[in-house]
Amino acid sequence: MALYEHVFLARQDLSQQQVDALVEQYKGVISANGGSVGRVENWGLKSLTYRVNKNRKAYYTLMDLNCPAAALNEMERQMGLSEDVLRFLTIKVEAHEEGPSAMMQKREERSERGGFGDRDRGDRGPRSFGDRDRGDRPPRSFGDAGADRGPRRPREGFEGGAE
């Protein structure tokens, strides 16, 4: 049997008990078709980046599955028919990860890895922003740019008056 990680999004107007009932329903589908469900993580009600079927938020749930493809297909078929499930995604994995997923880790644990500002830039040196800090160009002067050309003349063929 293959190993899968399955995430689904349930509607925002459901209660947590209804989401748990959905999880139990899909666990039953997997076990009835010869599979098993490992860890189940409820990530809670989170905001969506864009509206999905008029919903701005959704309940996220992760399930680790060990099941044949037929069981997974049946569960996904039922999720597609359900009005309570907005989206779902299944990924085949080599092994299930141990411990809590990245979504369940505390912010402090995640920040130990370092953010964007902590990255080592290697041999590239510090960032440069355009030509501002390069010393190979003279400074620009905009003050008297047209002073050496003399007075302006009207263009040929242009009669500056209104007709």
C-alpha cells in the first residue's frame, strides 16, 4: 500500500464538531477499502488568500493515509460530491514525517531556522541597489542642463497661435 498526505478545506460555517464528523466519515471510507489513517491534524479556521465558493475562511485538516489507490479514489470522489469540502489535495510520500507538521509547530521553533535576513550571501557580498553605490559614474547634475544651448526657438512649421 502507498503512503499519502491528504489536506482538505471545509466550509467556514461548519462547527468544529461537524469537521470532526467529516474526518470520521472519511476515515471509515479508507478503512472500509483496506487502508488505515495515521495522524490527523486539525489546523483550525484560517483565512483563504482568495474567496472559494463565497468563503473567505476554511477549516484545514491534514490526514496521513496508508491505503490502496482504490480507497483514496473513493474518498476523493466523496469529497468532490460533498458541499462541505471546498478543496482537497493528496500527495504521495515516501514516508510520513514524525512529530507535528510545519503548520502545528510553534512560531519560535520555526524561527530558529532563520529568516530571509539571516541568510549567508556567500561570495556575492552585500546587496547593491542599482548604480547608487557604484563609484564608476560621475554625479548627475540637473540644475543647468539647458543653459549651454541658448534661448529656445519655435519649431519650424509651428504657428503658436490658436485659429
